[in-house]
Amino acid sequence: MLNLMKLEMRKYRFRGNIIGGFIAIVIITAFMILMSIDSADQAVGNYEEAFKVADILASVTFTIFGAVLLSKLIIDEFKSKSITVLFMYPIQRRKLLVAKLAIVVLFTFAFGVMTRVLTVSGFYLFNHFAQFIPNDLSQISWMEQSIKILINSVMTSFITLIPLFFGMRKHSTVTTIVSAIFIGALLNSNAGSDFTLSSIVFVPLLLAALGIAIAYLSIRNIDDKDIV
């Protein structure tokens, strides 16, 4: 499985996606800093809010990023029929698709964690010198925040699989990405308040389970399915 994943990543020159992920982290950090500097509408007034904003931005960004990867690794290959060439190899089709899905899940999970950690860290370092919000970390429960970061990153990585359902219907990359944008916006839009659907624990949990179910149903009978 690991060898298959390495081959897929080499095939698609995955280094570019990794660089893109780090660029996204820099942009998110800069955006958070700008939101805090704006005194007219200071969206980040303390570190508790910084963690919340970082979580929302990471979730939206890498839900969409994951959909782009799904499009590149799976949807495009079905659309162009190039997947049939891969299916001629002496490897189970299901195993090949599991490797592709694993890349998407692991990528979104890893960058979900890194984004939440590095964004708040960068925000803290900048604020340490600029002092635009109180530099008080005593109210932060680090254990609680660490658990939240891990759980939310896991759930986001599986929610990212939901666009596969829409994309596979007509093998459309546009539909895949648009559905991811819709899901990210629906879950994380706060409409001017502190409330988001993602703050209700069972909602992202249910959607993560749905993502796993969609992935399973998409590959369950792939070994017997006529792709042509």
C-alpha cells in the first residue's frame, strides 16, 4: 500500500501540492494577523478566538484542497479513461483506489494539524512583538486545544471525501470542487455570530462518517465494474 501511495505521489509530482499547502498556511496566518490589526472589526481579540479562527480557516481551505486532490487523483482519470490503463496492472482495482483515497485523507489530516498549529504559532510570534491583543496564554487549556486540533483534523480529512459522491456521478472536477466549497461554507459560516454548524459536535462527526461511507461505496464493487 505504501509503495502504491509513493508511486501515485511521484506520478503526480506531489511536491507541488505540499508547497501549495505551506503557501496556504502562510496566507491563513497573514489573514489572521490582518483580521486582528483591523481595530474597526477585530475578529481575533484573544488566543481563544485565534484557535477558533485558525480551525475554521484550516477546515474550509483543506476541504477544498482535498477536493482538488480527489479531482486530480481519481475524477480526472475516470473522465479521461486513463484509469483503465492502471486497472490493467496486476493489482486489485480496489487497492489502487484505496491508496489514492489514503493520500487525500493523510494529506488533509497532516496539513489540517500543521495549519492549526503553525498558524496560531505564527500569530503568537507576531503578536509578541506587535502587541495588538493581550499576550496572555494563561487562559488556554493546551490539552483541550491539542485534542480539538487532532479531532477536527481527522473529521475534516474524512469530510473531504464527500465531494467524491458528486464528482463520480458525471466524472466532473468542477462539481467535485464546488461541492467542497459548499460543504466548507455550510459547516463554517457564522453569519456574524460565534455559532457554526461545525461547533455542534455530532454534525461534523456525522459528515465524517458519511465521507467514509461514500468512499467505501465508491470502491466496493470496483473490481467487477466495467469502466469503459
